[in-house]
Amino acid sequence: MKTIFTPLLLCACCVFLCPSTRAQCNVEERKEMAADAELHREELVNLVRETARAVQLKNPSFFHRVYGEDFVGTAPNGMMMDKAALMAYIEHAPATYETFVVSDVHIRIFQDTAVITSVWSARGTQAGRIFSRQSRVMQVFVYGQRGWQAVASQETLLPG
């Protein structure tokens, strides 16, 4: 009886303890994934803020580094721009920005793709006139060998 009971007890222990070992690994993996996701979120928030700063400073080198070669964007007036057109527009923009603030940043990450929405608030001068405007901006970033790269954006002026 003892010879039959011992293997059965051993099998029962294995059956009941294996799921907890797997669950423990899953918990550790989940913690690591959550930490990675938080790092990606912080990096993306920084990229969005750096984008606004590059627009304010008319710095096309930022866009050369962070925006993908196949980037396509839609300006508030509906005009479509590729990366080269965007960089040229940024560098020769008729507006001079006194302030350029990013707020209300929301990030959704789907595997290697991030969709970011934010509000851009800008004040400055254009053609000798002072302006103040807000835009809702959506940006799509893809994570690859060069890190996060912007591949698409849409800017919509808010009323007011």
C-alpha cells in the first residue's frame, strides 16, 4: 500500500504545484512588461514635448532624427506633408512662437505601435500680428531598430 501511495502523492504534488510555479513566472513577466511599458510611455511623452520644442525653435534636425522616412502628416488646413515637406515648413514657418506648451497627453501602446493624442497651445506672432491657438494633435509612433519613430500625425485647430 505504501509503494502505491508514495508515487500517487508525488504525482498529486506535481500537479498542484506546477500551476503555482507557472503563475509566479507570469506575475514576474507581467511586472517586467509593466515596467517596460512605463519606460516606453515616459520616452513617448518626452518625444511629444520635444516635438513641440522643435517646432517652437524651428529645429528640423529633431524631425530628421525622430520622424520615419515614410512619415505622412496632415496640417490643420488639410494639407498632406511628407517628412521633407514638414522639415522645410518647420524651418521656414512664418510664425515665431513665444510659448509652445503640450498638455492632455494620452498614450495607447499596441505592441510596437503607439497612438498619442495631446493638446498643443501656442502663442506668438505671425505677419506682425499676435496670435494664440490650440490644436488637438494625434501622432502615431512605431518602435523599431532606431527606437520610436513618428510615422503619421494629424493636427486639428480647436475653436476659440
